[in-house]
Amino acid sequence: MHIEEKFSLKWLVIVFFTFLLVYQSEVSAEDNVSQKIISEAESHLGTPFFSGGDSPEGFNGSGFVYYVYRNSTDIYVPRYLSEQWDIGQEVERSALQPGDVVFFSNTYKEGISHNGIYLGDNQFIHVTTSKGVAIDSFDDSEYWESKYTGAKRYDNLAIDLTESPIAKEAIELLGTPYKSGGDTSSGFSSYGFIEYVFQKAEDIYIPSTRDNQWKAGEKVLRENLQPGDIIFFSNTYKSGLSHNGVYLGNHQFAHVTTSEGVTIDYLDQNSYYNERYTGARRYGSLKPDTDDVAAIEAINLVGSPYKSGGESPSGFDSSGFIEYVFQNGSDTLVPRKREDQWLVGEKVEKENLQPGDVVFFSDTYKPGIYIGKDQFVHVTTSSGVTIDYIDKNNYYRSKYTGAKRYDNLQLEVSDPVGELAISLIGSPYLSGGDSPEGFSSYGFIKYLFNESKGIVLPTSRDDQWKLGDDISKEDLKPGDVVFFSNTYKEGLSHNGIYLGQDQFAHVTTSAGVKVDYLDKNAYYSSRYTGARRYSDMQIQAVNDVTTEALSHLGAPYKSGGESIDGYDSSGYIQYVFQTVLETAIPRTTADQWKTGEEVSEDLQPGDVVFFSNTYKEGISHNGIYLGNDQFIHVTTSDGVVIDYLNKSNYYSSKYTGARRFNGLEIVAENPITKEAMNLIGSPYESGGEGPEGFNSSGYIQYVFEKAADIYIPRYTEDQSAVGETILLENLKPGDVVFFENTYKEGISHNGIYLGQDQFAHVTTSDGVTIDYLKKSNYYSSKFAYAKRYDELKLQLDIPIVSVAASYIGVPYELGTERMPDFFDCSSFVQHVLNEVYDVYLPRTSTDQWEVGEPVEKAELQPGDVVFFSDTYQPGISHNGIYVGNGQIIHANGQAGEVSVGYLDHNSYYSPKYTGSKRYNLENETTTNNIVTEAKRYLGVPYLSGGSTPEGFNASGYVQYVYAQNNIVLPNYGSQQIDIGTHVDKESLQPGDLVFFEGNYIHPGIYVGNNEFIHVTETYGVYISNLDESNYWAPKYKEARRIIE
């Protein structure tokens, strides 16, 4: 064979198999579509006939075909029989495939009158008046065979949604209802539908009326129609142009009808639309194409509503829209009024328009922003921000007046004051305001310089005028402050920040922070008074004291105030130094004058300056020196404010001297003093024991528990009775100092010694505060003694103490069975002893009192259980675990949790102490003892809940027998089955526990010879055979060995 022949044969084989693969793929896809059609059709078998019906509530023939295709394929067939016959490919009878539509003639009327869907094997599914949706066969019905007329296949009608985003968007809106004039997805008119689809799919803004839509875009011949073109119809519901839709391809178009909303129809096959077709337009060339930031910002705002006087996206008027767009799109500040907008910028001829130019129209100078392609964005009262055409719209063409370009208005502000001012544009006006929540004109100036340069200016406009360098108008620079007179009152009355390019930022009552022009605005140019430049006036916070002091600038005055809610002068001094240095400074101005080191000259930032004879004779006022002749202090009118020391005639005449408070700092030497100081400022609360409020003893208890895990009694008197007594000369930080005869006789108050003669404590007026011990005449006279609590730390090296302490804080719940998430007193004792010693105590404190060995109070050891009577009920009613050092850990109903208490220093529990028990932790019991004890009670009757020889239930009997041998078991069979070790049935020994399942776990005691002793309701204590009992043998579940 020649090489050429081999080569040809090789390629023939490749082509053949390629064709086979493609054919099989196409056949598979067709089969899949056919199967979906058939599956959908058969799912409606039995649905009744309904004249005109096209939903599962009821079908007629064509409505059934229409519904099935719509819900199973991407093929949109017409609604009516005649139209379904007019479309698709004709199919020979011999070539019928599942999914083809078969047609019949002369059924109930002449001509094509019925159809159905072919299923294969000569069967078809259709709708009859008698059976509804049903299947018939040509083979079995001469009637349908004789009426058969032809068949259609609709594969060629599928719409390719990849060709046009417009067509795809139109189809996604199918079923949206009709709404007169509607242009949103809640309801459409025909032209509103067109407008919405183009905007949503392609960001193309076309005219909002059908007539203007006809005028815009590119004309398209019918033979050149493409998906996404708009087709127009005339003489539908009125004469002339009256309807339009989106062409989808395959002679189909999407449009809006009053009855169906957004739907699909055929152009050529539907005689109604075919006859009324008028023309088509293509709008691709109308899409805005610009990178101008103002034009882009304007387009992004399309759809924002109209609002009279509005200047934000929540609502615009025409000039407010222009101002907003340029300010946010290009940082260009333009005047607010449209007549002023017309006065600024560079004039542009119509033929030279560029995107971003501002176009104006006559009579009202109504402006808009040009975006190219004859389109501009503007505001109308009816549509809000919208797009229209200049020349293609007769109205706007006739009103066009001119255009302006604002490139030369863009500010390039490098001064930090100006930059901050611009960032605050739009902040509201507030009388006296000096923050972004609201500004007055002078408060705005003060805020800008303080925030951007650290320059603190006076609060009043008149004082601002007195400071800084006088600047002539021709020498103005960005950041200078311009002043105006005779605005709302005579004399100096307004000021603002110069930005450059004749513009300044200021505050008006109507617009808040805004920008205006200085010379181009007749109002402000006529009232201009002068300017000031504030340089080299910065206050530098050179240390922690001045930093903290400055942080309170503007805080209000409050008589007696000593917190951020309001200060008087000495309260402010105390707060600053206490916050920064954690130093106790006396509260009154006179006492502060006596504290610290006297400074006669060389004042330093952080020194405290004093003044005399202000509101009263003698030392009466003070403040903190900042440097540069400035000090910060509190006045009744302005709160915390900055003033000058020597440059002020008033304060220089009242100056008396200064003090330096260095060296008074407290160093937190240990966790106790650190925690004590962390809580300074916490409020007082009667009976309080947490940071939300303390009394004195609650504070002491909280600090020691939080900082050192040392649990001390709750009340001052009890706290004074424990720990090691310390003399005054031996005090160390962390010791607790006690005072007597404060608000009552005897020990009545305490605090935590911090060092440097200072202690932290709680007062009713100041909450947690610091005072002096020896330097205070009051506290030195009341001092009694001190206590050190190191020896009271829990002995966590002892296992029973460690485990009990691990549950501190677990919530209390009386009668709980939800251990260890909740405890009451007895379940806590039961759980801890079981966990540590594998001892099983009874559940209640009363029963726990009945077992174990009594222990004298003096002989108590960690792990012993202490009992109390008459707490919440008469008799033994509470218990806890002794942990040494006179302490117990118990589930305390009063505290609501597991907590540490004291046996002898608790006013509630100490008098109720009844005794203590120690439980045998070593098991010397033999199995013979168990069996002997068990058999002693043979014949004792059954008693529900019984656990004594008066009468037993099953678990109570087992518990009782073991208890007589000093082995404590839980109450219930469901608990008993979990103790001890597992034993296989064939390894059972006398004394082992055996368990059976039923409505509840039933226990018994193995006694040997395959027998066990237990309690039955019929015989009481009784012996049964494990294997021979038809009742008990199949219920056997488990065995456990308690005694090894």
C-alpha cells in the first residue's frame, strides 16, 4: 500500500470516529431534552380539563403544551393552537420522536383543533374534556388515528442567551406584571420595560418615553435584526407608535401586555404583531464611555430622588446635585446656588463639550452634567436624578444656554487645617458647638487648630481675633483665619478658614460646614474685616500629667465635681494626678497647696499653679502648667479650658505660687496592691462586693480572692478576727488596716495598705479611693491594728482541697441532679469525696450525717465534712468540706455558688454548726459479710422508695446492705451500675452486684450457686436463679464488683 493511501485511510478513520462522537453527544442532548418534556408532561396526568386553562389547576390542549415546554425547556412556544401549528419544523409520521407535538384536525371544529405531545411507541399525552390529562395510543384509537394531521418539532426555536445581555435580562423578567407607566421590577409599561432592561443589563440609559426611544439609537432593517434590538409597533391600542419590545432571536420578542405582563411572542407567525411592525432600533452606541470622575459620579447617582433644597443622595435639587457631584467626584468645591455656579468656571462652546462639563438651560439656569453622546445627567422633580438628551430632545435643545468647565476650581490644599476643614464639609451647625456632632463658627476654628496642629485657641471669637499675626488680604494663605463683621450682629460676628483660590470654609446655620467665595460673593466681600495666622502656638504634652490634663479639655464645670462628668478646680487636679501617678492627692485646694515641693521659679509642665482671692479670700484656685505661659484649669463658665499665666492681667495678678508633686507615686509591689489600685474609682454600694459597687469589707474580700486566691470572711468584724496581727511600724503593702469608731463603735472600717503612708479603701462619697494613714488626723486617730492574710491561702497541695477548690464558682441549685454543672450542699460533698476517695455517700445531708465517724472540732482535718442545722429547714440541713485554716468549701445557697467560708467567723453558719464526720476511706469488708447481711432480711416486704428493714425497694435494699458494711453506694440502680469494676457473668463471686434492665435498672446481690438476692414487689426480699428464671434471665444486663 502506498504511503499516501495509508495516510488517507488513517484520516478517514479519525474523521469517522469524530463524527460518531459528535453525533452521540448531540443525540444524548436531544434525548435529555425529550426526557424532561415527557417527565414534565406525565407529572400532570389526571389534571382536569379547563377551558382556556394553562396551569396545573386545569389545562386545555394548547395550554398544556405551552405549560410543559415553558417549564421543562428553554423553548418558548406560543400560547394558542394556531400559532403552535405555525412554528417549528414539520416532522414526518415515520420520524416522530418523543417530545414532538402532534396535531389533529376536525375534532370539535373544522381545521386544526387539538394537539398533544408524542411519547414514543405510538403513544401521546394530551388533554380531553372527559379525562383531563391522559395518554392515548394511535394503535388503540381509530378516532385519533383518523384525525391526525401532522407534527412539529421545536428544537430550532431555542433562544441563545449568550448572544445578548439585553435579551438575557429581558427573559429573566418574564412574568413581571404590567403597571401603567411602570419602570421597575415591581411592574412595567412596555417602554418602561425597555428602559429598565438596558439600564440593568448594559448601563445604557435610553429615553424614558416610547417616542423618544424611537428617535434615539441606530435604525435597523427587519432582515438585519439581532438579539437585543428594540422593535416597535403602531396602531395597537392607539393610533401611531404605541408598543415596543426586545428582540430575542428566532423571530421571538419579549414585551409587556396588560394581561400577562412580561411575556414572549412571535414576530412573523403572529399576524397581529406582524401586521403592526413599524421598525427597529439598536442602542449599543448610546452607552456612556468616559473616565471623567464627575461624569462617572453623576451616572452612579442616577435614580436618587428629588428633594427641594436637597444636596445628598437621599434627595437632590438641581444645583445641590452639581455641588455634591463635584465635591465627591473630583474634590472640586463649587457654589451652592445655580446662579453662582453659572458665574464660576471656564465657558465652553457647545461643539467643544466634554464629559464633566456643566450644561445650563435658560429661564432658570437649571444645570446638569454632560456625560458624552448628547446625554446629560440632571435632576427633575418627577424622576429625581435622570439622564436626558440635549439635541435629540426638543425641549432641552430649545432651552440650552451654555456650559462651564470647572477644572480651574479644584483646590489643592496642603495645609493640615484646610485639609481637615474640607473633610468636615456637611457637618451640622450647633450653637456653641465645637465637635463634628455640631459646630458654631468659632467652635469650628477652635476644633480645626486643636485637632490638626495641637494649637489650643480661646473659645470666643473675640479672643481668637486677639491672637496670632495680622495678615493682609493679599497675603492670605490656606490655613489663615478670616473674620467678618456685621453679619447677624454688629461688630465682629463670623469667621472661617481660608482654603485658597478665593474660597473659605465656614459654618452657617442652614448648611453647617460649607465652602463659599470671599471676593466673588458680594455678601462676604462687603463684610470682610481681616485675617489672623496662628503659628508657633502649639502646646506640647511633654509628660503624662500634661497629656492627661489636656485630654479633658472642654469637660464641664460641676460644683464639687471630681470625675469626667464635671470638675471643680481641685477635683480636676486630684483626678489628673490620681489617674496618671496613681497618687493620692488631697481633695481641697488648700490641702493641695500644703502637698508636694514648693516651686518658686523655673516652672515645668506638670507643676500645679495656685491663685488667691478669686472667688474668695486666700488660696482659692489652681491649675496645671503646660509651658509657653499657658496653664489648664477649670472655670465655672467654660469647664476645663486653657489660659495664659503672665499674658493675662487677671491671672498674673492673682498668681500665688506653685507646687511639684513628684515622688508621691505608689508602686504596686504585689498582686494585692495592684488589684486594689486597679479598682480605684469603683463606686460605693451598700453591701456591694463587685466592681459595679463595693462596701469596705466587700472590697477587701474581692481583692484578696481576685488577686491571690485568698478567701477571707465577708464582714469587717470577721476579717479582723483572722490572719496575723501586724503592728503599725511593721506594715507592708498588702496588709489590711483596720479602724474603729468610724460610723459605729468598735471595728467598723478597713482598707489595703499600699505603701508611702497611703491605703486604698471605700468611702460612701468617693467609692474606692486613696487616703493617708499617718498624715490624716482622722484616720491616724481611728487606726486600731492591721492583719496579714498570707497563712489563709488554700492548701492546694492536698488533693481533697485542690478538687473542692476547682469547683469554686459553680452555680448552686437546690435538689439538683445536674452535677458537676450545678450543686447543692450535699451533692457537692458527695461528688467531691467520690472523685477524690472513691467513696459513695448518700445523696442528702441528713443521710450523710447518719454515716461516718464523728470528729471533734479541734481534731478536724482537710477532707472531714462539717454539718450545720436549721438553715433553710429544721434539723441537719447543710454541710461542707473542711479544707484547713478554719476554712470550709461548700455549695452556698446564700452566695448562689460553691464558695469558701469560715467555720468560726461566719455570722450565719458559725452558730448553726452541729458536728463533723470522717468517712472510712479503706474498705476492710469481706464478701461473706455482704452475703450474710443480705440474707438477714429475707422476707422483708417491698416498699416503694424504701431503704430500711421496715420495707425496701430494689436499690434501697442493696444500698442498705452495703452501708451496714461501711460501704456507701448511690441511691439509684442507674447510679449503682456505674461504680466498681465490670465482672463477666461466668466470673461472678458472692457479694457482686448484678443488674437487670426493664423500665428502670434493677439491682441485686449475687450469693453463689447461680443465685442472687433482691427485692420484688410480690415477695419482698427474695432469692432467684440467674438462668432458670424465665423472667430475670433474659433481662440480665451487667455485673459490678465493689469489693476486690
